[in-house]
Amino acid sequence: MKTLNYISDFEKLTNFQINRYCERFSKAKAGSNLTLIKIRLLHFIRNDGYKIFQNSLILILLLFPIISFSQSKEDDKNKIIEKRVEYLIEDAEESDADYTTIFDQLSYYFDHPLNLNRAKLNDLEELGLLTSIQINYLLEHIEKNGKLMTLEELQTINGFDTDVIKLILPFVKISTNVDSPQLSFNELLKNGDNQLFIRYQTILEEKKGFSPVTDSALAASPNSRYKGDESKIYTRYRYKYGRHISFGVTAEKDAGEQFFEGAQKNGFDYYSAHLFIRNQGKIKQLAIGDYQAQFGQGLTYWSGRAFGKSADIMLIKRSAQSLKPYASVDESLFLRGGGATFQFGKFEATAFYSYNNIDANIDLTDSTSIDQEVLAVTSLQQTGLHRTFNELEDKDAIIQQQIGGHLAYKTRKLSLGVTGINSDLNTEFNPNLQTYSQFRNSDNNQTKLGADYNWIYRNFNFFGEFSQSIDAGYAYVSGALITLDPRLSLAVLYRDYQRDFQPISSAGLGESSTNENEKGLYMGIITKPVKQLTLSAYYDQFTFPWLKFGINGPSRGYQYLTQLTYKPSKKMEMYVRVRERNKLENTAVDLTEGIDYLVNEKQTNYRYNYSFKVSESIKLKGRIELVNYNKEETPLETGYLIYQDIIFKAKSSPFSFSFRYGIFDTESFNSRIYAYESDVLYAFSIPAYSNKGTRTYLTVRYKVMRGIDIWLRYALTYYDNLDVISSGLEEIQGNHKQEIKAQIRFKF
């Protein structure tokens, strides 16, 4: 108030003007007075035209510095993406997965920040960096106080501390301009964003699948060699106009697949294309070609990947986007056809249809079949690899049709939805069911119905979904995210997936890769006892009421993670983590008779990770990770991984690089350790470090000129204890493996 009195001495303000300013000031969060005074002063002067205050305002701003968020935005973007990739692999442990679709949105928002003053509920949910509670507080603040003036004003909103603001900073902006587009043809040509990627990669050592063989030997054993060459080729073209239009074509040839010859006379083995339109009148989303559909908490239908258990406990909640364009190279996690979402006030209606050729193992044993048509399918294939005679025989063997829809009622605090999905194969489905899998689907037609909810009440966010397989079992999940204090958040989730629940495409949180035969209770906490420390932890206890693969009886287990992060300055951050998983498995002891009994299998990982910004151009990162693997009645296995990264990125230089040198020693693949590696844009390298040796890579980026970037990557793994790497057609004679990768991007 003293500041207001001081200013009033320079200008004769009416009581109404002063009262209006005080009223807006009083709505701020307690504890941010100086910041809000500066922010609202700026707004007051700019909107009401009191130029006489400008010199005084500059003096005030100098006397009371505002918190600075000027650190490198691109570093923040890469850091966020790296963390989230590691969250994805902690449970899935996949070394060759493609996460393009998940992180494509973050990369787009980095180049085209989301205007928080224009963002709607769905826009903020799609960003994927804010909880529903934070989104609610942000929209509520704007409704009550008007548009945001600066990013610093976010500090006055509940749930937005410095860490949260830094998290979203690379991807958002503050603007009062109206950015609704006029979608004329000239506008689309003039201001659209085009990107073209071309990538080549190969392994320098010869694999058995590419080694020379005589024609007679190949004729006798047609699956003993790959049909194509060693190169892996990827190309992608993408056009975007804001968030309103996206069009793209993606093509890929895997190593060993033919290229413009043999079975691949059309060039690439895999092609994908999409056209996606947003927010045109009543049409909220329109997808044509390849796309993904995601609803509720992922139980009834969710095509694509989703986060599992990680140090960020808030990620246990799914943030469904209904429809989204698909530009990845995972050949099984998408729909091919069309879908649309319509908005009518607070109601949203989505309908989608897919007609897709999919890979499958087929049964042609009926000798009465003259034309050898597919009689039955024994299993579905999801590798996307078509390198040998057998793999090519399985390619596009059957047709899968899926039709579904979702109806939702959505407000800022409450969302209720219902989902229906029907999946049909064009032939008989006769899987080879075992005792443990006898409740799985054995029909070529499936139908599921589900209902989901999301409700925000003060600092509580309740969410969940119930799903029912027609003529089979059900599954449900129910959870809550709770913000008791800006320094304390809790998460709890209970799940019950019946043994005869038959998921079509599901991604509910769980210990198993499929949402069936599992019950569990998850509890998590994030707290900041002091400014520099953050403690994250969760404990998940689960049971499997029926048998599982490799487990000859009902079983149980638990998993926990504890991570303490210390950030003494903007330049330094480190954390220590303990993660343990303990569950029952069949004994490894050979039994001459009887059923295998169950024993505990426990794996504990200990990790120390640090990052230090030496200068504006150089950053150091390093990790030490230890693992103990202990299966009862077998010797204890241990392992470790130590690596050091050097990252160079200068604003004034077109050249940047990331270098790693690591050493590892694990006693077997059971004690392997996964670690994310820097790679070329839209490629992901997450190798499993196992056995004993060293691994080195160098990823270089060079900006040739405006709109042209080149990446080069070289990686070498050297093993001290192996003379033969891998097995089968992937076998390499020797103790080292080298990979090269080159990519060029054109932006225009």
C-alpha cells in the first residue's frame, strides 16, 4: 500500500482507480507481494496510459529484482524429455521403442510456445506438464483476475512454484494477442511449418543374417539369412500450421528388410500418413489416415504408450487426448482409417473407425484348402520386422477392423465419459492357450464398454475408470492426486483387473504389461522439506490371483522407489535413488517331477546421478548405478554402470555435441542396467548394459544454415568377456559392436 501512496503523489488518481488496483492486488496469493506489485504496476500503466510513472516504475523494478527464468530453454526441453523417456523405460525396459508420438508435442511447443492466455482446458492437458489441479488453479486465476501480464505472475497462483514454472517455461508464453487463424490457402502456404528428415544407420560388424551363403544352403534353409541389406533407413515429412493442421508421411526400412526389390518393390517396408485438423467450428479433432485414440485411464481403449510407475508420482494418472496424429514407426500401436471429435458446449462426442492389415502367425494346415487362404490365426505379431521368409509370410496376414466412440461431459472441475469399442478379425482366432492363459480372448470378435471420471475438489483430484469385456471379466482403477501444501503432494491408486478381463488395447497402470489378472495398491509422495531438496517416493503392492507365464501359482510382490534430489544452484543438480522390485517366480532348480514351486526374485538398483553446468556452453552429466539381483536358491548377482557425459552447446556456434564414456560389469542379463543416451532428433537409444565392457558414443549436430541441420552419431560397445555377441541371425563374431547414424533435417 505504501507503493500505491507513493505513486498517487505523482498523479491524481480517482478513488475508483485506486480501489480497482487494490481489489486486483488483494486477489493474489499471500507471500508474493513484491512480485505482484511489479506485475500489476506494469499492467496498470500499460492499460490506463499513465506515462508519467514510467521512470518511477523502472527504479522500482531495479530495486526489487524479479526472479529470473533466463536459463537455456533448449537445455530444459532436452532435460525434460530425457527424464520422461527414463520414466517410460523404468517399467517397460525396452531398448528399441519409438517415443516420437509422445514427445513430438513437446518439441512442437518448444518451437511454438502455447499462449497461456488463450489456452483452453484441452490445450493445457495436451501439454502434459501440469496436473489437473494446477490447470484448474491457472484457469480460475485468469477468470478472476484477467489475462496474465508476465510469466512471473504464475508465482502468485496456487501450485505454481519456481520449479513448476521452470518446467513449463520452454513451452509456453504470455501474450494478449488474438491468435485465431484465418485458414486461407495463402496463409497455409506462407506461415506453415515444413520439416523433412532423412536418416541412415547401420552396424559396421557383420551379423550372421547378412553373412555369405550358397544358393543351395539358402534354398534348404530359407530363414537362415535376411533378405535385405544391413542399412536402416528412415524418412519423414511433416507439415504443421500452428496446432490447427498437421499433415505428414513417415517411411522406414529396418535392417534386413528389402528395399525396392523382392517383396518390397514399393520401396520401404513401412509407410504411414496422416491428416489432422483441430478446432474448426464444431469439429474439435478430425483424423484421417494413421492416428491414435486414447480415452479415460486407458482401460477400455488406449492405442499407444503411457507412463508407468516413476519418480514423478503425478504421472500415474492418464491424460487422454481423444484423438492424436500418428507419425511414429512402431508398426502396431496405431489406427488406420478416420475419426472425429465434435464439441457441443460442455459435451464432446468422438467416433472412430480403423481398417488395418496386421501381422499374424497363421495356420494353413488344412489340405482341402485349394487356394491356401488363411484358416486361423494362432497369434498376433507386433515386432514390425519382415526380414526372413517366415516374417514376410506373417506380414499383413489378416485384417483387423475396429470401431468405437466416446461421449464425455467436461467442465473445468468435472469430466464424465463413456467409451465403447468393437474389434473384429477377418478370420478365426485360435491361439495356443496354456493353463496360465486359458482366460484370454480366443474369439475373433471382441467388445468392451467403459466409464471414466475425473473430478477436482479443492486440492483433490479424483479419477478412475471401469471397463467390462462383453461375455468376460471386468477391470477398474480408481485413484487420487492430493496437494496438501505447495511442498507436499500425495498420490494413491487402487486397481483390480480380473483374470478373464480381455483387453483389446489397454494401458492402465500395472505391474504386468497387460491389464489382466492383477490387483494392486499404489501410494506415492512428493515433498520439499527445504528449498534445495525434493523427496519422491512410492510403494506399490500387487497380487496375481491366477497363474502367469513362468509362475505356476497365484503370486504377489511389491515395488518401491525413493529418490532424493538436491539442487543447490541453477548450475548443479543431483539425486540419489533406490528402487526395488520383489516378486515370486518359478524356482530355477531342475525338478525331475512335480510342479515348480515359487521363490522370491528381488532386484535392487542404487543410483547416483548429477548434472553440472560448467558454463553457458558446457555441461557435465554423470551416473553411478549398482544393481543386486537375487533369486532364491541361486547365487547373488551384482552389476554396475558408471558413465560420464560431456555436452557442448554454444548459442554462437553452429556446432554442438554430446559425448559419453561408460564402463559396466554385470554378471548376466538378469542384472542388466538400462540408460538413456543422447541421439539424433526423433531417435531414441536406450541400450541394456550387460556383461563386462565399455560403451562410448559421440552425437554431433551441425547447423549448416538456416533451415538445414545435420546429425552424426557413432557408438562403440566393447566387451571384455565375450567373443561372440548376441545369437541367432543377430550373432556377431568378435567382442565389439559399432553403430553409425546420420540424419539431415530441412525446415522451410
